[in-house]
Amino acid sequence: MQIDVVANIGEARSDEFLHKTVIVIDVLRATSTMITALSNGCKSILPVETVIQAKELQTSGDLLGGERYCKKIPGFDFGNSPSEYSPSAVKGRRIILTTTNGTRGIQKAMKADHVLAGAFINGAACAAAAVDFRRDVVILCAGTQDVFSLEDGLAAGQITAELISLLGDKQVCLNDFGQAMLHAFERNRDGLRAAILLCSNGKRLCKIGFQDDIDLCCALNTTTMVPMLLHDQMVPYKQSLF
Ligand SMILES: O=C(O)[C@H](CS(=O)(=O)O)OP(=O)(O)O
Ligand SMILES: [Mg+2]
């Protein structure tokens, strides 16, 4: 298996996704939010690029979620804190989500054979799902406005380590950035929260009162939920279907 880690959405070339599995990572916070919402029983998540699209596509029963500048969009039901997407709030509902980076990453990945949403909280399960599809893998770090974000790279390293443990290192070939993120994760795995609090997004979220999100998003493998793109929506990946 070839595993290529891409540093941010701006560097991604969607024609390089053909016939591959793309794992989109946006630890702070879009993919952590998607994973949490689906694990709490939401029916599906429709990722869209703009606020106008979200409002135009809303039909009865849908909920609107997302942020601009980290803050809930006026008139929306949720912002982008995973803890807002509780079982009582989301069960059985479709959520239309738009965020600064993560939903753009999903849209960019649409040419791939399979698109999964990954983060620290589902890294092991995400790697196992990628192995099921038996395709080469691109791990797309969403980054922040086309600049690399450390939290996404460390999660890419986590998922790479999980893939190697499932396949054996003789079966895996990494690009140079993938090698770097694997080593970065291995050096920080016992101090992830501290590392993330030092990175720019971690500092910014704490400064504006979202420090609880950091604790939730930096926990390793707290769920086996893996969001998978089906047509244009994220739904729970179920191994039984493949
Ligand atoms: O909501 C977030 O944490 C970020 C906002 S920003 O990019 O840091 O301004 O959006 P996301 O799409 O989850 O990276
Ligand atoms: Mg982010």
C-alpha cells in the first residue's frame, strides 16, 4: 500500500485521488465534529462550501451546523464544537455542515474511490476501514486556509502507524511527508494535548473559550465511528456493506 500524506488542501491535486482512498483529517474541529455527530446517531452529514448553499439545501427536519472564524454562524443550530452534537440534539436528523477547512477538504476529495473522515478520536478504526478498501491511500490534512496545521499532521502520523501495524511495514510505502508525520506522532503520542495546546489552532481555540474542544479532539481512539462519503453525504461506514 502506498500512503501519501498531503500537508493542506491547497497542495492537494484531486486528479491524484483517482482509484484511491482519501482520508480527510481536520482534528480541530470539522472531522472530529462529523465523527462525533454520526456516533451520536445523526442520520447523515451533507458537507457544503458556503453558508448560502447550506440554507438553500435545507429541507424540513435538517439541522444546520458550522462556523466562520471558529464561531457559530448566526441562525444555525450548531457551531463546530463536537460536544454540541449530542444524541438528543442530532438523533435521526440530517446535518448540513459548513466550516472553514474540513468541509472543503471533503469536497476536494470527491474524485476518490472512497472518502473517509479521520481524526485522533477514530484513528484506529479509520485505518481498518481503509485496509478494507484495498486501495492506495492519500491522507489529506485539511490545514487552516491552505497552511499546514500540526494537529492534522500528528493525526496523519497516528493513522499511518495504525496502517503499518495492520499491514506490516514491508507492505507499506510512505512519501517523505508521511515519514515525517509518522515520526512526529511517535515522538508526541504521550503528550498530544500539550503539543496541540502549543499549536496555533489550539492556542486560538483556547483563547476564545473552546478549551474543552481540545480535550475531546485530542483523545486517541475514543470511537470506532468512521464517516464515509456516499454520493454527496457522510454516513457511517459499515464493514458489512463491503
Ligand atoms: O472551527 C474550527 O475549529 C476551524 C476554524 S479556523 O479554521 O481555525 O478558523 O474550522 P475547521 O474547518 O474545523 O478547521
Ligand atoms: Mg481545522
